[in-house]
Amino acid sequence: MTPEENFHANLYKDPAALFRSELTRRLCYLIPSVALMIVWLATQDRSYAILGYGILLYQTVYGLVLVRRGVQTTNRVLTKFGTKD
């Protein structure tokens, strides 16, 4: 098994740790974005809003890329080590 496949197989051994790491990752993008929106409301400077939405857009696109990679790796693991019916 490759290191990438091993990593994905081990992700599901501790669901609480997986949830905590995902929550931390999401909050690292959400908190600055919300802060920029609050600054935009206070200053009415459009650049803060653009940057705040840009952070969320980046996080969404990057998350989709990671999901695609994860699904492909999980598919390889299941195909390689899955049981035949």
C-alpha cells in the first residue's frame, strides 16, 4: 500500500480526530472571512468584502480538489483490497 493509500485508510480509525482536524481547517478560513466582512460593514470599503468572499471561494475550490483526490485514493484502496462478492 502506498503512503497516500495508507493515510486515507487510517483516516477513519479515529472519527473524532478527523472531525476536529476538519473543523479546525474550516475555521481557519471562516474566521478571517467573517472578520473581513465585519470590517467591510464598518468601513464600507469594497476590497474587504472581495477579499472575504475570495477566501471562502478559495476554500471551497480547494476543498473540492481535496475531496476528488480523496475519493480517487479511496477508490484505489477499495479496488485493491476489497472483497469480491
